[in-house]
Amino acid sequence: MTTKHLVTGATGNIGSLVTHRLIERGIRPCIFVRDEARARALFGDAVDIRVGDLGASQRSLAAAFAGIDTLFLLNSGPDLAARDRVAALAAKKAGVSHLVKLSTLDVLSGVGTGPWHALSETAVQESGLDYTFIRPAGFMSNALYWAEAIQTERILRSSTGKGKIAFIHPADIADIAVHAMTTRDLRRQAVVITGPKALSYAEMAEMIGAAIGRRIRYVPISDDEASFGSDAYAEAMTDIWRAIREGRVTTTTDAVQRILGRAPRSFEEWVAENVTEFAAPGKSRGRRAQS
């Protein structure tokens, strides 16, 4: 009997990579999206599309999850625990056997969005479903939010000081997620995944500069100067920057090597893949990073 996989957040950064990797394996995934036209543009006829919103009722989500065996769940925001609780209970009602949740390494430290995800993980466990929690460090793709200042001023401003973090390549997150969805290896586990090395923002600026052939200057600023607002998400990001600055999030693990049998991709590799984003002025990527 063929296992049926459903991916939420399939038109986003990680969800789209997960979906493409399933397709590359010869699997026809189901995706749960709000924008059917965008999904069809990304994946063509290679997926089954169910349209809806993860903020919907338990009854509505249970109908959307019907016939699914493995669910990749990607939610965000301060109400994360409530949303994941509803989704997990809906999945249980629909007969889903395994829920793979994209969480965060910050669950372990209580930093930033970590408390939101900790409550969410508890909600998923209480549903009675088999689960896998994937806890990545910050994404290398967060560096895209530096692109405009690097393009126009050759500057990277941050309040992280000399602190370091082992950002992880989004493709490695997707590869771990697909492994969790298609094997039983990671059932009932929380897997902490990081890049190969903790780097300071100044070191990352130097690597970007080397790739584009320009010197990029790192400019330390205060948390107030770095902040982009006063809502819960902005406060969580400030908490993360402070934790980096104070040396509290330097964690590295061998999980990618152990699970996938290869080293995690380096920041230099990610920069090489995205060098055009920093080399010339272009569309701004916005200001909200992912954790």
C-alpha cells in the first residue's frame, strides 16, 4: 500500500524544498495551500492540491487531512501552540499516523520563538500521534535579509556583536524532513540539526564579500537600532540576537552527518548558490528573519 504524504507550507522556503524532494523520489505528494494557482505554477501536475488554511477549524482540517499517512506541519506565530494543537487533533481524527513538525533548536534554550515551539511540541505529543520534531538552528537563507544593505552600502549591520551561530542550509532541513517522512528512523524523536560551524556575522559578511569580490564591512548596532517593531515576533528576534551576542546559541551537532551520511552544507556553499542576490541591487527581501 502506498504511503500518502501531505506537506503544509508547500509554497514557502522549506515546504517547497520538501515537496520537490518527494517528487524527485518518484512520490506524488499532496500539498495543503491557500493559493492553488501559485502551487500549480511551482509544481505543475506533479502534486495533488488541497486548498485551505491551517488556521481553520479542527473539523475543516480533518477533512483536508483525510487519506493522509504522514503530515509535514509548518506553522508559525505567537499562537503556534494553539494552531498546532488543532492541526494535530485533526490529523489524529483523520487517521494520520505520523506528524513531522518543523520546530526550532531554541526549544532547548527558551530563546526567541523557542517557548512557542515547546508548547506546540507538547500539544502534538498529547494528541497521541507518532511524531518527529525537527529542531534546526537559524536558516542560512536569513542572510537574504542583509542583501539590500550589502548591495547598496557594502555593509552588514547587526546587534549580534562577536557572537556566533551555526546557521543551517534550508536544503539540509528539507532532506532531514523527507528522511523522517519516508522512513521510520526518526519516529518519536526530536532531532537538533545545525550547519557544520558556528560563525559570527562578521565572518559571514567576509564570506559574502569574498564571493562577490567586494569588502563587506560589519557594523555592530544596538538591539533598538536592529529592531523592526514591538510585536511578539520582533521581540522574539531581539531575544535571539541577544542570545547570539552573549554566546548562548553556538550549538553544533552531527545529526545531518549521522542521519544522511554526509556533512551538512556550509555557509560558503549557500553563498555561492545565492551570490547574485548580493552582487547587484534588486528587490528587497523584507526584514523578518526565520528562526
